[in-house]
Amino acid sequence: MMTNIIPKLPMRSKETTRNYYVQLGFEASANDFEGYLMMKNGTLEIHFFEFKDLIPTENYGQIYIRTSDVDALYNYFLGKNINIHPAGSISEKSWGQKEFSLLDPDNNLITFGQGAG
């Protein structure tokens, strides 16, 4: 019955959000709707809705993306000069995941993780 989940996060600027997620390896969907953005990377999909009055410091949007090679992804982002969350450098967590996090331009927290070991 249920087949997948697509998170929807707030954005202030469609262009800024699109450009940021393209740096992360996503592509914009061919569908283009006013005030709405759909980004894809393989089987991953994230949607964004326009919220022009969003105050980034009051935004608590979050998603968690599992990866098969968290170290390579981390190094890829570093090589592209993508800022890692100040408190989100790559590390092994007590809950058995190796993770790191980014903050997008609207303060949505994007965490990437892989089972430790």
C-alpha cells in the first residue's frame, strides 16, 4: 500500500533553494509550479513549499537521509565548499550511526547517516 515518503520543507526563495540542492547532487523536477519546488536525486525526493515570511532561526524543518558511504559524501561536500553544520561534523553516534549535518539556506537541518561499523 504505502510505497515511499517525500518530505516537504519550507523555503523563502525557490531559486536559492534550487541552487543549494543542486550543489548537493539533486536535480529540479521538470514540473514547475508557482511557490513549489520538487528536487530529486535518484530515488530520493524532497519537496519545498514557499513560505516568504519564514524566519530561518525559528525553522525546525529536518530530514534524515541514509547513505551507503557517509565518509565519501562528507568529503564530496567539503570539496564543494558546502558548509557543514557547526555542531554537525562527521562522527559516530551512541545510537550506532555515523552522521553529519548541513543547514540549508532556510535553516532546514539535513542529516546524512550510515550504520556504524
